[in-house]
Amino acid sequence: MSKILDEINSSADIKKLNIPELNTLAEEIRKFLVENISKTGGHLSSNLGTVELTLALHKVFDFSYDKIVWDVGHQSYTHKIITGRKNLFNTLRQKDGISGFPKVEESESDAFNTGHSSTSISAALGFAEAFELCGSSSRAVAVIGDGALTGGMAYEALNQAGSSKSPLIVILNDNGMSISENVGGISQSMRKVTSHAKYIDAKTSLKKFLQNLPLFGQPFVDIIIRGKRLLKNVLFQKKLFENMGLEYLGPVDGHDLKELITIINYGKSLCKPVIIHVLTQKGRGYAPSENDPSFFHGVGRFDPETGEPVSSGTETYSDVFGDEIVKLAKENPRLVGITAAMPLGTGLIKFANIFPDRFFDVGIAEQHAVTFSAAMALSGYIPVFAVYSTFLQRGYDQIIHDAALQNLHVVFAIDRAGASGNDGETHQGIYDLSYLSHIPNMTVMAPSSNEELRLMLRHAVNDCSGPVAIRYPKGSNPANADACHPVSYGKGIVEKEGTDVLLVALGSQVQEAMKSAELLENHGISVAVMNARFLKPFDEELFLKLKDGKKLIATLEDNVCIGGLSSIVRRIVNENILDFGFPDKPLSQGTVSQQKAWAEIDAQHIAEKIINTLEGDNRG
């Protein structure tokens, strides 16, 4: 470990350093990040871009009593490193290790738990108003990226902040995405200015004159165009925020510590709501990440020398979805693809490249995405909204109000359903069965294999009406495609016949059911396995047929038991039933297999509990 970093454990240690020492520390932290994240996986490029910004904030503030709220929170690694957690970085995102996001219970320097986008300004403003009410001199800071400013909640908070008199600092971490494109009003204002006839004539004449200059003509034009675009962006951003009642400062180079410390100190001295615009480079200091910041945004283990991922290359559910949606789009020109800023993660990037006119990235705006999809459906198109389970929660009202109540054919392709692993409590997809199952007109499906996902997606697009949700987990199950039964609406299938116990499983838990059945058969227990396929409508006819004569029934789901498969089965029959689902508790980080073992819904725990239950019944 490097010399300066060895001595850093708190904001107080940062305050002792001069600018050259801070610059050295910044480079040491970047090397530390690459070395550690290459082993654990995590969010690399965003953290490489915020090293100097984080050091400057710790130089100015004391976050043992001041409050900093990191939007999303994935860019808080440097903050963790310099607040006493650097020696725990080998446990980053691992079971019982430190989180990849801020956690109040992990450190007093973490003010607010984050994980989802666009929440930081609301939380920081809440702290600022609370400090005012109790007469505290503590200060509140929000750090939000330009991407997160595509989320409407950020503007709701800015709207209130503009009328507040409480000191608040909002750091806008702008790492290259165009705010003018993400915020519609700014783009419209620019177009109004630059489309005026006299402006166009003057611009054209000047451009021709400069291009005709010998030697330096075209390069000079290019420089002026870049400068003009930057100036327009700054002016319109300044106007936007100042019209909302905030003081706008910047833009400032996010990698110049002297400039950063100066402007943050000035913003702090104003004692009112201030937004400081900071320009950073995503992936800075590590060539592979600089060249491909999107890939290194959230990355698994990789070779730090080359940047090449350490991967099995197995086709994932996201890959399967991405390939099949392209095939369906080629067959049906009415199909459109929609994402909320997740084209890579959801697998829609291939669709976007082939059908750019039928692809819509709405930004980090799940609520808008659902209503947008509903109107597309009402216009005769078949919208497929690809979204992570945890983020679809944000569009819950719109699913009911705008899609379901109008019975519109919107297909929700819900990725990362069930246990999603190392990102921790904020990113688990263990609630979607519960919040979808009671919505009128909604169809809910869950595939148990890659091939079943292909079939269900085709069924949802071609055969269904009304809103349809297909939820599938992170990872893969490349089961034998030839053995996969066709999908019929509302119908489950029998994966295995048996006489003693019935396992009713959904989605990824069909695999656990089959493994459990094998373990139970070794104990002389005959097991039937029903792959429900549909949570809604549930195949009650098949269930009643299979349950006859069984000593015990068990439900298996990768969702909380409350409101999911267990609840539906218990409405039909409520005796001799075991429920295997996630408990009514937050699900901490770890591998998916570790999370299932913790909840005792893996094959081994399922088999053991069934054996113990049957033996107890026999003793009774």
C-alpha cells in the first residue's frame, strides 16, 4: 500500500495535506481501486472519475457531523477508503463485507443509504432543513451525476430547494453525458435561439469565411464549434438552476484540486442553496476504463493489466432476451423497445443498434417509461419495456393507473428478478411477484430456463393481450431446449411425477425443486414437481390434480412469501403446506447461492426441512 494512503483514515487526515500531497494521494487511490475492484468486481469507472472531487469535499467539510448524500451511491468508494474502510476493500460487495453503496450502519461518515437514482437532493435538503430547525451548524451536501438528473425526483427536490433558505450544496458531477439532451426544456431553448433565420445566416457566412483561411481554417472552425457548444450548455444550465432559485457556480475542472477546494469553500460561505457544476472524466487514470467507461461502470472480476474480464462466457437471461427481442422485431414492425437508461444491462443494446427508430431510452425515469409505453400500446404498437425488477418499483402507480386499468398490451421484461447478488439490499428483485400479482388485468410469468424465456417472450408479444410481465433472474440456466414444453396461457407443466410430496415452483426455483427432489428420492420420498410458469393466472386445475394424495405440499419462489406464490396457493388450500421464499427482511449482499442458503430456500435446506416435517408427522 502507498505511503500517503497508509496514513489516511478520516477527513481530519485529509485536511493535513497540501495540494501536491492530495494529487499524489489521488493517484494512489486510483491504483488501489483498480487493484481491488479487479478482484471483487464493482463500479470502477464512476469512482475513478470522482477521486479529486471526494478529496476536495473532505478537505472542506467534516463528515463526522456534516452530511454527504451520494446519489445512487456507486461512486462513493473513495469516500469509503478515506473514512477508515480501506483495509476492508477485499470484502467489497461480498457476504458480510463492506457494501458497494453508502450504509449508515457501516460508518458514521455515511449519512444516508442510497442505491437508486435521483434521491440525493431530497435527502440532503431534508438534512439541511433539520439542521436549521435545531440550530445546528452542520452542513448538507448532495453529489448527483448528470445522468441522475434525468430522474424527475431530482427536479422535485430542486424545486423545493429553490424556495428554501437553508444552506445546501448540490454538486453536479458531470462526466460527459449531455444535460441539454436529457432535460427537454434546455434543448428546446437552444433550438429556439439557434434556429432564428438571422442567426443561421450569420453562422453560415462566418463558417465559410473561416474555412477558407489557409492552413488553420477547418481546425479553427472545430475549436470555435466546441467552445460555442460548451458556452451554450453552461449558459442554459446556469439559467435553468438560477430560475429555480439556486445559486449556480461553475463549471469547474473536477480533477483540479485547487480549483475544486476554492469553489466548494466559496459555495459553503454563501449559506444558501447552491449548485456547483463539476466536470469529470469517467474512468480517469486507467486506460481500459477511459476507453470504455460504460463497460467498466459495473464490472465483474478482470485482469488489471489488460482490462479483460474474467468470465465464463455463458449466455445469460439478458443475452437471451436481447437476441429474441431482435428476432421478434424483425417479424413484427409494430414492436418497440424501451429502456430507462439501461440498454447494456438489460440486453436491449443489440435491438437499439439494429432498430434505432424503434428504440427509446427515456433516461432514469421508470414512471415516465411505463406511461410512455402505455400510450404507445394505445397507438397500436407493442412496447417491450426492459427494466430491472428493483427499478420497476418506481413505476408502480403507473403500472396500475396507466397500463393495467386501461388493459393495455405493454410487455414488462423484468430482469434481475429474485436474488440479484452483490449489490445488496437496494437492488434485490424479491418483491415483484407481490406487487404485480394483485394488479387487475396483469399476466405474470417466470421462466425456469433460457429456452423457456424465449418461448414466454414470444407468447407475451404474439399471443397475449393486456399488460404482461415476464420476470427472470440474473445469470443463466441453459437447460435442454428440446425438452422445453410449448407455453400455453395460464398453464403450468409437470416436470416430474411423484406420490408423496408436491413441490410447486416458479422461475429459478424450479431448478432448486428438481435438485431437492433428487435429494428426497435418495431418502425414499417420491416427489412430484410442478413448474407453475404463470403466477397469474395460476394453473389451479393442474395444482389440484397433482396435490391429491400428497402428504405434503411445498411452494418454492425467489420472492418474499407475502403476496407471492405461497399466498396464491394458500388461498386454494391451507393445510400441510411449507413455504420456501425470502423472509420479511432486507436481503444483504452475497452471491445468489449464499443468499438462497441464508433464506434456506436452496435445495439442501428445502430437502432437510421436508424430511424433518415428514418424520415429525410420522412420529406424531
